[in-house]
Amino acid sequence: MSDWLISLEGTEAGHRLALLLALSAAFLHAVFGALQKGRHDPWLSRGAIDGAYCLMAAPFALFVVPWPEPHMWAIFAIVWVIHIIYKVLQAMAYMRGAYTVVYPVVRGTGPLFTVIGAYLLFGEVFTATQWAGVGVLLLGIFGLAVYNLVHLETARETLVPALVLAVATGLFVALYTTYDAYGIRATADPFTFLAWFFMIDGAVLPLVALRRWRRMADRPAPGPLLIRGFAGGLVAFFSFGSVMLATRLDKVGEAAVLRETSTVFAALIGWLVLKETVGPRRIALMALIAAGAVIVEMGG
């Protein structure tokens, strides 16, 4: 499997597979965000999810994939710090703002800075058409956030800190996307990076969540929380794993932009699952996001 994937790097078949992986990651990332934002405290949800994928990844990291090369340990340390800060900021944003406002801002801030970071780190260059597509996509994403903001009925008193945290989270989305791409390209076997990433990344938040759970006066039952964590862990493998593989196979910037169609899926989840209102204007804005992604893909 690893040899086959490596053989596709830089080829047209690799480009097509990267496109499929990035779009799959978009849908799954929206599901992942909804699982964290759902009826449980975001810290508890994230802790359960991280614990699940840490335990699931450990046997693969320790006994299946090749062990990381010596230079990878420093990379894993930096990746770990970036992801911890990202997750803390995201949980804080979700605690203060409505999902359909916070999520688009987080995802809209990320791709622009990822494209810039991919240029600085990997020398990737977007065409004028692709930059136009990025503009259309961002117009749709931030338009969706503004529309949701105007029609927001809950959590208005904490809106300003929620938006500040959402922007900060988006900046760390760009940082982890770019640095994860560097990390997965720095090792011979991409699955070595993925297995060790999930095991290391998932080892901290469960402890934070457990401490928070113990201090709660009205503790939620652990059973449903652990089930949510298991489901989220599986989604995380395919969501984060897909986009990381896409950045190894093809351009980091393109994968990052295509992944942000997750905002469309998030709006649909917010409507169908979380019972948040959707109307024709939001549908039009979601169409803009999808159009922007198509322009980026066609303009490459």
C-alpha cells in the first residue's frame, strides 16, 4: 500500500486520488466538528475522541508500520504542540459560539494562510484563476458566517470572544495543515507518520477531559460519551488521514482549499442534525463555496 501511494506522487493519477481524498476529508471533517459540538461539553467530546484514536493507533504505530527515522522525533514534537494549541482554541470557541457561526470562520481563515504557507515552505504557486477560486470560496464561507451571525438567536453575549477564538483557531488550522504536510513528506512511509501522529496527538486531551468531568456537579454518563468518542476516532482517522495523504500526493494548497468545502457539509449537518435554520440565501452561499473549489481545481 505504501509503495503504491509513493509511486503516485506527482502523477496525474496521484492528483486525482488527492482530489478524492481532500473532498472525502471535507465531508468527514464536518461530521467530526458536529460530533465535538454536539450535546456534550466540547472538552469532554474532544477528550473522548482523542483517547479513542490514540488507543486505536497505538498497535499500528508500535507493531505494524516501520518506526520513525531519528529526525522525525523533533517533527512530531512540533506537530504535537501545534495540534494541542489548535484543539484548545477550538474547544474554547465552540463553548462560546454557535456551531454555524464559529465553524465557517475557523475554516475560512485556514485556506488563505495555508496557500501562503505552502508557497513559503514548498514553493507552490497558484495561478490567477486559482486565486480567483480562493476568493470565491472565501466569499461564500465568510458570507455564510455573516448570514448566520445576523440571524443568530443564541450565545450573542459571548459572540465577540467566540469570533476572536475562531480566527485564532483558523490560523492554527493553516499552521498544522502546512506543517503536517512537511512531516508526512519527511518520512519514507506515509503510514508511519499517520500512525505515530494519531497515537502521540491523542494522548493529552483525554486527561484534560477526565479532570473536567470529575469536577462537574452534573456529570454526563460516560457510556454515550465513550460511544461518541469511538465514532469520532474512526472519523478522525479517515478525515485527517485523507487530507494528510492528499498533501503528500499533490499540492498542499489545493488540498487545503478543497477541504474547506466542509463548510457546506457543516451547514447541512447544522440544519439536519443540530436543527439550525437553513434558507435559500445560505444555500446560495454554499453554492459559492462549492464553485470556488471547482475553480481552484479547474484552474490548476
